[in-house]
Amino acid sequence: MLPWRNWPILAPFLAARREKGDSADSTRIGNWRPGPLVAAFCLAFFLQALFASRLKSPTNDEPNHIVSGASYISTRSIIANPQHPPLVKELAGVSLALAGIRWDAPATVQELAIRAPGWEWQAGNRFLARAGVGRALFWARLPLLLLSPLLGLLIYWWGRELAGARAGLCALFLFAADPTMVAHSYLVTTDVSVATFSLLFLLALFRYLRKPGIFRLAAAGAALGLALGTKFSAIFLLPIAAVLLVAESLGPPASPGGAAQPAGAVTRVCSAVLALAGMCVVAAMVIQVLYFSARGPFLYTHGLSTVYADYNPNYVGAYLGGQLKPRFASYFAVAWLLKEPLATIALALGGTLLALRSRAIPRLCKLFLFLPPAVFFVACTLWADDIGIRYAIPALPFGYLAGGIALAALLKGRALHRVVAVAACAWVACAAAGIYPDHLSYFNEAACLPAHPDQIGLDGGSSCGPNWLADSNVDWGQSLPQLKAWLDRNAPGQTVQMAYFGTFPPAAYGIHFEDMKGDFPPLPRRGLYAISAHYVAYGPGIGARWLRDEPEAVVGHAYYILDIVF
């Protein structure tokens, strides 16, 4: 039995910390500093994302976001795509403008918004095609590529705050090798960015609670504004912050050297409320800047009211394990259990148990570790569409932090524990290497158990993914260049029957195809088919079991090639 209570990794908070930061033990590992490894892990994550992004076509939402961002920079007004805050789109627009790629029809934005709702997708496709899709995608994605290592640094910093540098480094490793994070890190979408700025805000809030001051309050407010300006789901940071502020105000100081608490529970709670109000004021100022207007907060609330304005009411429903329903209460829990490496899941659960049982980690630190992911996870379970684990991405970094605590404990344990730690690290690294460059389609080995253990490979259980989940879990329109390369090698000049789950036209990549338009007869006619993994998942449910026939090839883990000869 593992000696849970005696593992030394849980002891960093037994000693008082200096006013300016961590003790020497929490910032060093033995006699050396972890800086080089931190840089190496962040660089490894960046390079995975960079090289994978060069092989991937625009995902479903990217043309919309990219042209919207370009229009913001060109017109200095937020008209396009109001159902998402502007920050990510503005970053893409600035990068495109610096590269000389600009929205060239600013006068038509208002007219298009009035006369043609949803115009952004078609305009985005034309914009990318005219600029050259490869070039435009690179420059639009570049700011997100550069931003994503910041999330890794924040995870390391948080891990160091909670349980020392070794735990922070282990948490950073789990992040750097996670296929889901790599897959979404470079996309011009909001999920990874909101996780980054949410974690930045929580770190700024933690530092404010350790040593309150105007500068730290303003820094927390600015980070809150950036998170709110990235995705509307960041609104849940407000109740999270309220609970954390009140909990700290009603408890003892975070450390013996912490700031003295004001006398009286009512006074302390009022101080917490005023602090949150001050942060919200600063956040509102950031939102004004992001919206190019003093009316920014009003534009923000209007945008919040338009969320799901482009939702398709004819959408067939959520898909989970072969069943179709309007939604599943267990959807995001199952997605997490299937789309994270099994070693990461085991470490996260073990680290959660260690942290909860530990008396060395202060109550406030436990609240910071467990309250935000719980709120984000419950929120997406109750309100988000069951179409992808991407909605739960803001909760994933806390799993890496818990996993880092467990992995660091194993590394400091007995020889057998260190062997287990090395095996877990190898497992996680193999998951990232085995699925490259198709990280978005990753599933762990459990997806193939118990029915198809023979299909487990270096990519884990990714070949069994459509048995469990659909939509952006398996294919989001991202593998057109790989499909074009396969067709050029194996069926040059041939027209393919294509069931495409995407918004960017395959013809832009030179693919000759006939669009099946979602029409799947019980028996197909003769020909070569390229079927999106999304439709393969739905096959039996829509009376087209032939979609589950043994494919001739699976291209980019996203397109199932079927050669029907009868």
C-alpha cells in the first residue's frame, strides 16, 4: 500500500513563505533550478502545435473568426460575429494586417450584418481563398501559437505555488504532451485562450489575496477583462472569484506572514465585495478597449444575449456511445475519460486524493485547485452543447496540476514508485507522438475496450473514436490537405463521393468531389467515398451501416476511405 500520508511532496506549505514569494525548496529541485526543463517543455508544446498547424485546413469555426477579426481591425468596430467576444479574433486580425492581409470591404460590414445573418462563414472562406489559405492560416494562427506556451508557464507557476517546483514541472509535462491541448492551441477559436486568461486571472487573484494592494487588484482586474473578452463562458469566473474572496476574508491569513484580517466578519466580507467590484471596474475598462468603444460593456452584454444565434435547430442531437439524444448528463465526463491519456487521468485522480487528504496544503489553495474546474465542468454540462470536449478545456489545466502533484510524489518515492512515474511519463509521451499530427482525433486505449482490443495502436484507441463520440471530437474539417495528398497518390484525377463535415470548401485544396449533402442511402452506389469520421459515427443511427464497413484507409484520422465495387 502506498504511504499516502507520508509522501514529502505534500509538505511545501509546512514552512512559512517569505513575503516576496516561495521558499528556496519550492523554486528548486535538489541543487538545480528547473528553468531549462520548463523552457524545453514549453518549446516542445509550441513545436508540436506549429508543425501540426501547417498540415491542417481551417476548422469549422475558423473562417468565421478570422474574417471577423480582420473586419474589426479594418473598421475599428465590432459588428461581425457578436456571439463571441473579440479578443482572439482581434489578435488574428492584427497578425494578418501586419502580414499585409486585410479585409478589403469595410463599408459592407454593416449592410451584410443586416441583410445576411451568418454571412461571416462564406465571407471567411472567400477571404482565406483570396489571400491564399496556407499563408492566411499561418498568420491568423500565429498569435495563438505564441500565446499557448503562456498557459504552460501558468500551469508550472501554479504547480509550484501549490506543491513546489517538482510538482509544477510535472504538471507542465502533462500539459505539453496532451493531444487535446495541442489540437486546439493553434486554432483561431476561443477554448484554449479562455483557459489561459482564466488561469492568469486566478493566479493574479491568489497573489492579491496573499498580499492585497492596488497594483495587484488592478492586475487581477486586467486579467479578468482579458478572460471575459475571450469567451462568454468566462463569466463564471465572477462567482468563482466571489467565493474565493469571501472564503479568504472569513478564514485565517494564508500564511504566518500574510496580511492581517480586518476585525469583524461583516467588515471582511464587505472588503471582499469591494475588491471584486474594483476588479470588475478594471475589467470593464479592458472590455472598452477591446470593443473600441466606451460602450464596450453594453456591447458585451448584447453579444452575450446572441450566444447560439447561429445554432442549427435541425441539428440531429448529441451522440454518445451509439446513442442519439438532445443531451447527455454524462457527456463531458465520458469525453474526459476517453480523450485524455489514461496515465494523465490516473495521475489526476491520484493527485486529487493526495491534495484532499493533505494537511500541508492550505484550505485556500485547495479551493483554488478544485473550485474553478468544478464550476467550469458543471457549467458546460448544464449549458454547453454536447459536441466536443473543447468546451471543457478550461477545466483541464487543473487536472494537470493534480496529476503533477501525484507524479512528483512518485518521483520522490521508492524505486518502484519511480518506475511507475517513468512508465506514466512514457505513456503520455507516446500518446502525443503516436497521434501526431492528428491530435484533435485522439482517444485513449479505453475507447477500444472491451470490444476491439485489436485496434489499439500507437495512437491509443483513436481508431475506435467514432464508436463513442462525434463532431469536433473526431473531425472538425481539419484534414483536407492530408486527404488531397492521399487522393493524389492513390486515386489521381478521380472524383470522390464526399461526406464532408466542415465549412471551408474542399475544392480550394484541389479536391474533385461530389457532395453527398448528408444523403446516406441504405445501400451505396459504386464509387470511391471519403466519409468524415463524424458521419461514420452516426452511420448505424441513420440507417447507413455500410459507413462502418472496413475502410480502405483512414486519412488524418478524419476521413474513412471506402471503395464500393458492387
